[in-house]
Amino acid sequence: MRNAAQRWFELQNMGSCPLRRSCHAMASDGTRVFVLGGSSNAREDEISDIHVFDTSMCFRSVISSGQPTRLRT
């Protein structure tokens, strides 16, 4: 939504989207929205990537895409 015009708009040419996921975390620092980890029904395994979407510039990127960390017991 563009706040000045109070109208919804569709984002174009954003590249590939993050996988659908559940059990993830999301956070925001004002102009950026972060999606962290989760699990994917399509792959049936854990996802350890971190995606960020900058709302001020309508720009999305992956800032981390490593292997899931395992807790040691």
C-alpha cells in the first residue's frame, strides 16, 4: 500500500520469492521486513535462509542461505 495515495499496488519484477514456509520468524526494523528460517512442506525439511524486503525501495534480497543449525545435546 502506498501511504500517500492510500491505494494498494502490485509489486512487479521482484525476482524469485522465498519458498512457502511455516514455523518461521518475521521481524521489522521500520523500513525492512525480515523472514527467518522455518520449514517447507514442499521439501519437508528445515529452511535456514534469511530474506529481507526493504519497503522504502521495494527491494528484496537473500542475506543468508546456509545449512540449518542443529542444537547439541
